[in-house]
Amino acid sequence: TELSGGERQLVIIARALTQEPTVLLLDEPTSHLDINYQLEIMGLLKRLTSHEGLIVIAVIHDLNLAAQYCDRLVLLHKGEIISLGSEEEVLTAENIKSTFGADVIVKRHVLTNQCYVSPSPVKRPPGALRKDNGTIHLICGGGEGASLMYLLTEKGYEVTAGVLNILDTDCEVAKLLNIPVVTEAPFSAITEEAFQAHLALIEHADAVVLCSIPFGFGNLKNMEAAEAALRMSKSVLMIEAKSIMERDFTSGEATKRFGELKNKGAVTVKNQEEMLTVLDKKISMAHTLNSGAMAKSMTYR
């Protein structure tokens, strides 16, 4: 029977090992292999270096595999060494940008604590977004707004957000996408200054989306901001992916206010897809009404 690519690669490595080398040179040992064989081969090489004292030098284009299995990394560009050292020293967004011309996000994996690289969304310069669709303000946090920021900007909306902890994932994504955002110091309750800045952003929005975020006494002012948006006659959509009672850490205060928001006209949706559908309809209707009002004004003149 014919061997698969991964099996052939394992046979080649096994043949090399029969010669009892002290150094093994490999050129893209995981190229064109499925993930199962990639992990098997890299795991084998790691064990050989750890337990047999073998030195393995490999050319690897998969930066995440390199970070996971290699003790030292060398980043090359046009035959020159750009960086040499640990994964943390070598795999920086700046090094990868200068070497490959790619915008990436480098984070530490939540389970392994090792660096991992992922593509960065296209970073749009300020003012490059179309404003025809209107401005959407996200009341978010804890990563609940990150994907929405990208989806809304891709659909042509201008996006703002707040109030976000400086270390929050949503805050990091907002910076990547050049989204105006109101921030607060880490592990701090929302101050009156941040709250007022938040209201200023909401005042310029066409609609407000309250994401499915947990509420504690420290960020309850974000619920107040949604209440203020209704008083400003803004369309308010509330994503309830999880019941508000599951997200309420304020002894019921957030649940009470959430119910009041619904009674005053805020619309609840279950997920992002439903939110986008409702939002598109509301913005389209608002534009139609504005166009009609403008035409009527011109007729009266």
C-alpha cells in the first residue's frame, strides 16, 4: 500500500535516526501534512531533543508550530537574521511585519502560555470608513464586542465603543480597527468623567447596541448609559445571548434595569445575526424618514 505524506516523512526521519546523528537538519518537515501528522512529527522531534540529546535544526514556516515546539527561534529575511532568541523575543508583531509584510496579532495562549500568531483585521485609517450607513455605538466589554466591531465596520458602519477597561480584549480590538473608545483604568469602577465621555459618544450615534456583558457594581454605569441613550431617542438593541440573570452580579439591580430598558422601548435580540438584521432595518428606516423630511422641507420652501 502507498504511504501517506505524513507516513513518508516519519520513515525519512526514522532512516536518518538509524545513523545515530548528533544533529538533524530538516527542511520544512511538516509541509503539506495534515494537522495530525504535523503534531506527531513535531512531538517526536521534541522528545528526541529532550530525552536523547539530539540537536534538531529545522526550517519551519508555521510560526505557531515553531513557537510551540522549538526552544530557540531564528527569523530570517533574504538570507539575513532579523531576530534570534526565545519565542517571545522573536515572534513580535513588528518583526513579522518587517519580515513578511503581514499585520498580525501576537498573544499568549490561554492554556499553554506560549505565543501564538493570528492575522490582524485590516486596519482602516481614521476617516476611511463610509458614514452613509450611520454610526453604531457598542456598550461592550469582556470580549463581547470584538467580533461585532469587525462585522459592523465591514458593513460600512462607523463604530464607537465604551466604557472599556484598558486591558480588555474589546479595547485592544478597537485600537486595531481605529475605533474611538472611552476607557477606564484596569480593575476600576467607571468614573463620572468616563461616564460623561461615554454619553458624548452615544449622543453622536444613530443606534446603540448593549452587548451580552456581565454586570457588576463597577460597570453598572454602562447600563445607565443605555438608559441615557433611550432618553436621547436613540434606537437601543440589547443582545441577550445569556439571560441577564446569569450576568447579574449586582444583587438584582442590573436585572431590574434591564427590564426597565425593555419596557421603555429597547429591543432584545438573541445573537449577532439577529442584531444585524434588526439594525439594518432600523437604520434604513431612519434614513428613509430623514430623506422624506428633507424633501418635505424643500417643497415648503
